[in-house]
Amino acid sequence: MPRTYSQLDLDERRTLFRLVEARRPVGEIAERLGRHRSTVYRELGRNRFRDGDRGFCGYFPLTAQDLASRRRQRCRKLAADDGLRAHVVERLAAGWSPQQIAGRLKRQSADGGPAVCHETIYRHVYGPEGRDDGLYRYLPKARRRRYGRRPRSTPIPRERWIENRPAEVDGRETFGHWEADLLIFRKEHGKANVTSLVERKSRFAFLLPNDDRRSAAVLAGIADALRPLPEAARRTVTFDRGSEFAGYAALDRHLALTSYFCDPHSPWQKGGVENANGRVRRYLPREVEPEALAHAHLRRLADRLNDTPRRCLGYRTPREVFQEHLAAPTSAP
């Protein structure tokens, strides 16, 4: 028997909102709603509000209901327009791909014609009506089912989301909070890359060479750089959601360093290291020669950055501010 799935209704979304605000675990939320936990994760991921300009995000029932409704309307576009549907099916039968059909319609829509995106065509092909008509046979790769993409990284527990990071970190008033990112280079230079690690308050930076993007190796380099520092100088670290940081739990175990993760596609939430990356790219462009990624060269480049006065520091250098905090009797903020 085929599986059936029904969308959450507004009452369920309101219940979900209250439980999320109460910080209940996903397993408990799923049980209260009578849903599978994957449904809850999918709902929080697909219908979460994000304001890219101000970095504000959250789950709100009315907004989630509106996002879901609009998504269903897009899916029903071909079912509701007989002429558009007939045109799409005709083009598919002629050997056009969904991208070619959508691209041509978009070009013609400037004259007032209808348009549809390629994803809507795929959804129609693999939807109930498309399956009944065998439309999948017209696709370049004639698969009966459309398989979802594998996630690029391990799901991040909610308590590690940036929204749960201590508020004191946001204002850069407290010392010992770090941001990390990976600098990638052209494929001709192999898998070598560089970890950029920046302390938020002082802007002090480490540049750490890596032979590849394996999480264990990348995080081992971060641990080696931070281990000599006192605990007050390594309180938290913020990453993006790349798979290279999936092994973050090792930092908690070995250094008592708590990791947090930005929202997807939200680099501004770790603006310190992004700013540092821009400075580093002046000297390490993507097409840099492999010798420039040697440890000694990266150390000299980090020294250059750390010894350059910064206006945001009152024209002190990052090294001066960093060492000042290290020398404080109690490593005070």
C-alpha cells in the first residue's frame, strides 16, 4: 500500500509553535501531534520565517500556513491550467527537458504568455496525474520515482542553533568567543584548504592548513590551535552548516568548547570571520599556488593581519587586544 501524507493544518501549527517556544524536544512534539518526527523537522525547515536583511528568523504558525499554501498553489498550477498543461506535455513528448520548457516559457512570458518553473513541471510529472499518464518516460532519465537528495551534513540539534547561543556573544563584549570558516581553492590544487578562525572581540585570527575537508582533520586543527589558551579564552565557537564541521562534539569533549551553528545560507551571522576571509583573499585568491598554503606562509599572513591596526579597535591591533585579555588577572570580559 502506498504511503499517504497530509500537511499540518493551522491548529497543528499553532500547537507546534507553542511546543517549540517551550523548547520541547522534537520527539515529544511529534508524539503530541501524532506525527512522525521527520514531519516536524520538515515543517520547521521548510516553513520557517527568515528575514535575510535583518538576520531575524523563527517559526510562526500563520506565516508557516501561508508559506505552505503558496507552495501548494505552485504545485497545482499545471493541474488548474489545461492549456498550459497540454503545452508542457506536448513539449515533453517532443524530447524537451523541464528546464528547456520552463526557460522557453519564461522567454515568451515577456509577451504576456504563461510561465512555469522547471521544479513545478517535475512535481507534476511525478505527481498522481503525471504518474497515471506515464510522463516520466519523456524525461532524459526515465525514472518512475524521484529520489530526494541526501543531506550534505548531519542534522544540527536545535540546542546548537545560533538562536540558542548566549546573548552576550552577539555584542562582542565578552572575550573568548570564536567563529570559524573554510577557505576553498581551485580543484587543480587538490583538496588542500585553510581554516580561518577568528576571536570575535579582538579580531585575532588563526589560519590553519588542511590537507582535505574531512571533519576530523579540520576540527583537530582547530583544537590544536585553541588548546594552549586558558578556558576563559575559548568559550564558544560558531560555524556554518558545512559537513567539515559535523564532528563538533569532539571540541566539547576535549576542550569544553561549545559549538553553535548559523542558520542555513546565513553567512552574515558569523560576520567576523567572513570579514577576515575578505582580507585573506587579497593574499590567497582561489587560484593561489599550493606553496602559499604551507604552514609557515599562513603563519606569516596571520601575523600580518594580527599586527595591523583596526579602526573598530581604536586603532589598536588584534594582537594587542588579544594579549591584553589573556593577561587580565581573571580573563575578564
